[in-house]
Amino acid sequence: MAMTAESMLQRKSRRLIDDLRPFPGRLRLALSIGAICAISTVISMMYHFPEAAIGCYLVIFLMRANAAENVVTGVGIIGAVSIVVVLLIGIINLTIDHPPAQIAAIILASFIFLYLDSATKAGEQAGIVALVISFVLTLLGNIPLGEIATRAVLYAWAMVFVPMAVMAVYNLLFGIPPQKLLRQTIAERLELAAQRLERPEAADDLAFMDALGEGMAESDKRLMLTKLLHLVYGKAYEFLERGQAHSYRLLLAVSALPDEADGETRFELARICRSMAEAVLAGKDLPVFHADAFEGERLFDDIARTLDDLSHMAALDKGAAVNDPAVSPDIFSNPVHLQFALKTTLAAVTCFFIYTAIDWQGIHTAMITCYVAALGTTGDTVHKLVLRITGCLIGAFFGLVAILFIIPQLESVGGLAVLIFAVVSLAAWVSTGSERISYGGVQIALAFLLTVLQGFGPGTSLSAASDRIIGILFGNAVVYVIFTNIWPVSVATEVKKRTAMATDKLKQLAGLDFATRRASTALVASVQTDLGVIRNAVEMAPYEPRHMRPSRQDRENYAGTASTLNSLSLALLFRRDPPPVADLQPAPVASSSEPADFSSTAQPGETR
């Protein structure tokens, strides 16, 4: 047992080290987040806009590497909050003298936008709107006059407007354009393919599996923005469109390669992949490659053909369409959406009632925490709570050091900006990593900012700082109690859902002729995304309470399901005569007593 615990600790430590390693653009993104937060704070301090820390949180939470996406997000959030402000002013006029009506408005607004968070692609943006509306409405109890309350709402609008406007302008001037990110993605996939060819024994390589699980959705989004904004066109756009599709197909072909394939051929193909990656990053023409050079190497046919297509930027054949609606098809039939909105609203309102009843407004951060800590499955929520609590303690430590030793020495707002830039950039290094650690970085920055930004300037009150940290920890505790006891959603539910989705897509793929299947890289990428979620659910299972945690055998079955579906997807993409799928069950999630039956599908390692 000790050895098992040690091996698990070693595995988690290795993953943490991997997640903290630099990657192209990470330093630039972290420094950009730090700079935007510093500039936003200076503006808020100069014009006495409230809650600058929450505004900076929005930057840290929403900022992406893609400059175009950041501009669109910033403008979109400003537009949404502007509409919300108009609604809030009307709500204030109706409820200012009626506290029960205020509570009803908080509950209703929170529920509606959290429902949209769960059931639509609005996602976190809808959750942010719920946070802004609810937080502003909770302040009305301390503001007795309607005119003053209206002014407070406008200040709340400025709290969101300033950081989002700064983020949009900064990205217009200094951000990384999506076409450059697409080139980096193509080069990164080529490098990952080379590493996997050289080290086939590293079957659990995190970077490679993460790239597969990411699918093509992010690249497609960057392509769409590049096209809509006319950033590149003609042959330059064709290179990006075809290159990102062929490079992802290369990852699939490499993952399907049996471990026993010839080593010398592997190293030669890895060398070719690296030479192409260097050419992509340098903006040069790709070195010419012909698949005929590897004729007779049957096991490497798919890789050679894909490299040939990439080298010559072959036109993309039309494959199966990927159905990715903006609104979940089960928006009104799946009770999970309703339950998520109710649970999160209950957690937020519970915190509000408690700190209002005991007259401890200093811990109002508890309510904010409920909106940023709630997630779909219990395992995910608890995992993020662990990250948030750890990040909160680290951020509070940085804030305490700043209050005791640095802030008393500051003589201008410029010094405060430098302090915020340094600490937030450090936190952003963590938040820009994988989802395994990103929430920890967000919480480090939020706890630090809530500690040092008190009122309209840098704070030196240890009491106010401790209140805000206690609020964060209290909010985390409330979310944990509610999400683990009221309609808890096990990772097994997410596994079942994603297995059904992947199965349906594979059945769709199986019904096509071989030429269309070979061109359906996007559909297989969508399957890989589903399988990535299943693998992540298995990783999150140990965080669930013991009474609902899947057994070890169940988790092994889930992992086996993902492996089998992966093998079948590769067989359908690359083999002319894949295994039959007529008997594939729609949602083959096994329990420990009923192992999954995939006798009709390809087994791992049988894709060739």
C-alpha cells in the first residue's frame, strides 16, 4: 500500500512539474495578464472605481493567448454588462424599499444565468453576468437611497468596463494574433509527433495526450476569427486551414502506430517532422516529402501519406459534418442544468444570508467564491476546491508579506502597479497551464488582490485582509457541503454522457464510405475530445466523497472504455475494413460487477 501511495505521489509530482514547465508564449501571456491587471488597478485607483480586485479576476479568468478572441470577449462582456446595468437600474427602482423583492431578484437572476452557463456555450461568460448582478444587488441593503443606488450600479459597470476595455486595447496593440498561434500549434503537433516516434514507450506522455484530447475546436475557432477579421487570406489562409487539419491527423496516425514498428524508420520520420516544424515557425516553405520514399513500410503508410499531404498542403476533402450546437440539445430535458443552477444559487444566497445575519460584511468574498468555484461533477468541484484553497493560502501569504513589508514603503500608485504586476504575473504562469493547475493560479491572484486592494487604494489593514481570506475559505466550504450532498453528480455520469456521445459519432463514421471516413478528421477529433473528458473524469474520481466514488474496478473499466473507443476511432479513420460496430452499445459504462462488453469492436493495439 505504501508503494502504491508513493507511486501515486510521484506521478502527481511529475505531472505538476510538467504543468509548470514553459511552453511557447507562456511567459508572454503571463506578463501580459500582469500588465493588464496593473494598468486596470491604476485606473480604478485614480477614478475611485470599487472592487478593482474583481475586475482583475475577470482578466485572469478570461484572458487567452489568442488576441482576437480576447478583443471579442472584452467587447462582448462590456456589451452584456451594459445591458445588465440597464436592467439593474429598473430592478433597483422596483425593489429598493422591499428587501424580500431584492432577494427574489438575486435568486431569479442568478438562476437564469447559471442555467445558461450549464446549458449553452455562453458558459463562464453567463456565470460572470450572474456574479455581477447578484453581487451588486446584495449591496442595496447598505444603500438606502435610490439615486445613490443607481450611481453604485454605474460604478459596478465601471468595475467591469475598465479591465475589459484595457484587455481589449492591450491585445489590439500587443497581443498574439490567431494566425501566429495557428503556426505555433502546427509546429507543436509536429514536434509532439517526433517525440512520440522516438519514444513509443512513453504511451502516457501528457503533452501528446493533451494535444489529442484538445481536438480541433480551438484551432477551428482561431481559423474562424482569422477569416472573419480578414487577418490573412489567399494562400496564407489555406496554409493555416490545411496545415492545422493535416497536423492533427498526423497525431492520430502516430498514436495508431504499433510499438513494434521499425525503430530506424521511426527516427527518420521524426527527423522529417522536426524539419517541417522548424520551417513552419520560420515562415518558410515546408521541405518536400513524398510518401513513395517509404513504400513497402506498410505500418508507416498513414504517417507517410499525412506528411506528404502536409508537405504539399493538399486540399482537404469533405468529410462528415461535426454537430456542435451552441445550445445543448437537452437544455430542457436534462435535470442536471436545473440542478447546477439551483445548487450554485443556493450556495451563494446561503453565504449572503449568513454574513448578513451576523453583520460581517468583510467576508462578502464568500458569495463571490460560490460563483467561481462551482463546476459540473462533484469530483471536478472538489478538485478545484483543493486548488482554490491551496491557491488562496499562497495568495494570502503574498498579500500578508506585501502589507507588512512592501506597501508601507510605497510612495505612489506606480509602486502599487509594479507590485501587482509582479505577483499577478507569477500567478498567471500557473493559471495559463493545464486545467490540472490553472484554477490554483487564478486563486493565488484573486486572494492576493483582495488582500492588498482595500477600498480605493492599497490596504494595510490586516483585519480587512483576514476577513476576505476567511470569506474565500468559507465560500469554498459551503460549495463543498452543498455540491456533495444535494444532487451530487458523479464522474460516472459524465463518463456515461461522453461515452454515448463518442459512440454516436463512431456509428455515424462507420456508416460512411472509406474515402469520406478518411477525410473526417474533424469528427474523429471530436471523438478524441470526448475521450479526453473521460480520461479526466477518471483522474477526478479520487476527489469524490467515498460514498459516491467509483471503485477502482469501475475506473479501470472507464479507462478501458476510452481505450477501446480510441482504437475503434483510429481503425475507422485509417482502415478500409474496420471492425463492425453494429452491436456497439450507446453508453457502455461498466460497473465493477458488469464489465463493459466491446466484443464487437477493435481491441487496443488492433487498429492495423
